[in-house]
Amino acid sequence: MLTEERRQKILDLLEQHKIVKSQDLVTLLDASESTIRRDLQELENEGFLERIHGGAKKEQLLGFEQAMSEKTLKNVQEKQQIARLSADLIEPDDVIYLDAGSTTLEMIPFLQGKNVTVVTNSVKHAANLVDLQIPTIILGGQVKLSTNAVLGSSSVEQLSAFHFNKAFMGMNGAHLVQGFTTPDPEEAALKRIAMRQSEEAFVLIDQTKFNKLSFTSVAPLAAATIVTERCPLEFVADYRDLTTIKEAIQ
């Protein structure tokens, strides 16, 4: 079966069932696991679907956001590579902002032993930081149950009074025209303030989030350095024209 024919069948199955399992595709299309994995990656890069643990689903709507429990299962190795590189950017005595998100969560083990103070808007992040005896301030407000992020007017007011050496931000997409985006306007407002209050801002995204667009714009690409495992080759020149990119894989 030709590559294009096989990928069209994958899209047809997604249209029928909304979600497909990788093992089912291996059987139905008589293809190897590596071939199916490559097909799903390419189709995700082109915006046709979203990979999930064990398979794929139809590309999400602009305003849709996965729960934290789902996010933590995706692209774990890539997120750990990004997290390690991000932690290496921290200097002794830095005060940092650690945004809610599955990639920033992966940073926490790499912070152990560093002389750093962390402010976060994530209940999960705060609990993990405290477990490692890392000095932590958690913003107050209403907890968004799907992402564990603290939001609302009180968190905005509190965050606006703080200043950081560095902010490490999660995002749902980095778009050449619309910049950094996220589905939730309340989360976007908090992210925007954290980046503004920081001497340096870093956005942590894996390669699947390049050229992706969500409902709410947070900031232009020039507002932060992108930390990624690798920027896709077809995008790297255009993105480097607009911002700095740090890649874990050289």
C-alpha cells in the first residue's frame, strides 16, 4: 500500500470512529508499528490528528484542552529532554515562575539541589516542589480541575506584584503569525503577566506544537525563548527569524 493511500485510510477511520488505536492500525493496514508511528507523527505535524497514548484522535478544536492526566502521558521522553535543558538555564539564587503544564512539571526533579525559589500557579507542581524541599510560593485562587492550574482575579493580582529572574511557561501552540497560544483566556491572562514580570521568559514546547494554533493569543514569539527537543526542519528557519530557539537535540 502506498504511503498516501495508507494515511488516507487512517484519516477515514478517524472520521468514522473519532479515535483509533495504533495496534488496530497495524492489523488493519498490514503495516509495522514503526510505519504507523511515523504516519501518525506526520499526520499530526500536518494538523490532521492528535496523537494520544496508544493511538490518535481527530485534531482538537481551538478551545479544547486535554486534562493534565492525559497530557502527562504524551511525548514523555521529549518533555524530559526539554525539562533538563530548561533547568540548566537556572542560576544560583534565581527566583523563577513555573507555569502549570506537563512539560514544566517534568522540570521539578531537575531542580533538586539548586538554590532556587519557585512561584507556581499549579497545585500539582507545588506539591511536588514541597516534597523535594524546594522553597515554593503557590498563587491563590480557583483551581481549574482539568489542568490543576490556579486562576482568577486574586491570582492575577498576586502575580502582578511579583518579579522573576526567569519564567518557564507551558503553551499549547507556537504560531508564526499568532504567536504563543492557549485555549483558556483566563490562563492566557496569567501567562501573559508572568512573562511580563520576568527578566527572561522561556516557552517549553515539543516539536508537535510548532505551527499549532489555540483559541487565545498570549504573546508574540519574540516575547520568549523557545526551549524544545527539536524544531521541525521545515519550520526552523522561519521561527529563528522571529525568536531564539534552544534545542535539546543538536
